[in-house]
Amino acid sequence: MKQCRMDNALPVDTTIPDPSLVVLIGAAGSGKSTWASTWPTTQVLELDRFRALVSDDAGCQEATGDAVFALQAVLEARLARRKTTVVDATNCERSVRADLIATARRHGVPTVALVVSTPVAVCADRQEGRPVNRRVPEPVVRAQHAAMVDAFPALPAEGFDHVVVAENLYRLEALLQRVSDALRRDRGWDGGEGLGDLLLVRRCFGPEILPMWRWRDGSQLAGGDRVAELRLGADRLVLALRTDIDGDVGFEVLMACPVFADCKSAAWTPAYNTTDLLRALTGDLATDPDTYCTDHGPDDPEGRADLEQQYADAVRA
Ligand SMILES: Nc1ncnc2c1ncn2[C@@H]1O[C@H](COP(=O)(O)OP(=O)(O)OP(=O)(O)O)[C@@H](O)[C@H]1O
Ligand SMILES: [Mg+2]
Ligand SMILES: [Zn+2]
């Protein structure tokens, strides 16, 4: 099966040097722009954006030639400065990739093929929810996907220094860092009114998080709280929406037990913002005094008495 060949053909390479030219390769709807969002916006050259810049319409196919011309001019200027640049287009055609590699070579910048190999049925399904001018017909999506699968084994021979499969990457930390920095810089940001759970996600963690956010089906905890997964490539965070914190609502992130290293019970820490998610991902939140294990409570080496008191109170209640 084609999918297997993609998984087994090469040893796993996740190297993305800095600087480098990162060439995203994937069908429409595969998630290229979502991956691109893990880089700072100035480093991403998105073909749809250039179509919009030259024609006011991101989906205007007639504008593709001018958009490619403008994108290449910016790419040239960036690589001359040895700036890491991500080209967010389908890049499923060999001639398109050959031009990109040649440009990077002229400037001595290494090249990375970042392959987004989302199953074709998922790419096609994702077209449904899009505005009409951004919807790509299913036969085109299928042709792009097939071209990506066919190209995969030959990418090193085409001249790419690294061939990276997106599903093997850990880039959630980079994304969270960027969003967290931006929200802190922009002190006026309050995210507006909370109207429903997804708006709360947006308000707490920023709009970039939404494509990676999935509520777990039928996942209500005992108290009726919803559980969600924040997932990108090989990274995962699990969060619970607490609806009754002294009449307020907020998120908690799943952590390791702070009391016993080999404990398998769920432990939780409040996550108020993107910085907290970043700290959960990097392990910095592990020592947060608010972390509590559902079986062992908080780690409180100097206050065992408190813990015992809590336990005694709970038993009496
Ligand atoms: N890691 C992910 N987990 C779940 N859903 C995702 C993920 N990445 C992307 N999606 C969903 O897929 C949709 C398409 O993603 P995206 O816009 O990044 O694709 P694309 O490859 O850039 O498409 P196009 O080539 O048409 O620009 C997004 O709206 C998002 O909801
Ligand atoms: Mg896109
Ligand atoms: Zn525990």
C-alpha cells in the first residue's frame, strides 16, 4: 500500500536547520497552513496570501502566475539574508520544487521537504466547510495527494537535504511560545466575551489553537466536565473544562502525579493561558503547587498534616 511505503522508505528525519528553506508538500486541506502557523508569520510565504495580495481573492486561480512571481521575489530577498523561510503551497509538482531548491542553492541555504501526508479522504472532507472560492474539487485533491505520494521516495534525489514527515514533528512548543509571546506583547487583548466553550478556548489560548483542538466524544468526567485533546503531530496535551470553580469556568491540563512517579492516576493543574500550556508541555508546570493527583492530592512534603486533614475532612463529609 502506498501509505506504508511512505512510512517505511526512509529512517525518521526531523531535522529542520536554521536557516533553511522549508517546502511544505501536501494536498489541499492536508493541514499545511496549520503546520506553517508554528513558524512566525513573517517566515511563512503562503501562496493563497500572495493571490489575495495581487487580486483581493485568495482563491483566484487566474492570479496564480502573478502570485508565484511575487512570492519568488520575496523568497529571493529572504534567502539572500539567510532567513528561514517556509513556502506554504501544495508544491506537489516536481518543477515547482526544482525552482525552490535551485533558489535555496544559489544562496547556500539548506532545504527541507516537509511532507503533510494526511489521508486523502480527510483532505477531501475538509473542503466541505470552506468558503466557495477556497474549495478545491475532489478530483484535484486526489491528484495532488497521488502526486505527493509518488514524489515522496524521490525527494532526496530531487536535492532536498532533509525529508521530514509532519506527523513525526514536535512543533507545538514553538507554536505555543509564539502565541504566548504575542498575547503578552499585545496587552489590550482580552479575547472578547465568552460565548460557548470554543470561544473560551479561543479566549484563553488564542485562535491558532482551534484547528488542533478536539473535544473527546462522550468524554464527560464524573462532574460533567468536558475533556479535549490539543494535538499536533507527535505532541499531545489533554485538557478538562471545569465548569464549577466557585461559579467560574476554566481549563485544567493533565499532568503526571506530583506525589508518586509511578502513579497512573490523573493529575491536573489549572491552565489559564497559552503560557501555562507551554509550561505543561515543557514540564515546567510539573512542580506547580496547584497540581493535584485525583488519588494522592498535591505534593506537599512539608504539609503532610494538611493533606491528612483534608483527607479526614473528606471522609467525614
Ligand atoms: N493537526 C490537525 N488536527 C486537526 N485538524 C487539523 C489539523 N491541521 C489542520 N486541520 C484542519 O484541516 C483544515 C485544513 O487545514 P489547512 O488550512 O492547514 O490545510 P492546507 O493544507 O493549508 O490547505 P490548502 O492547501 O487548501 O491551503 C483546517 O481548517 C483545520 O480545521
Ligand atoms: Mg493553506
Ligand atoms: Zn497519584
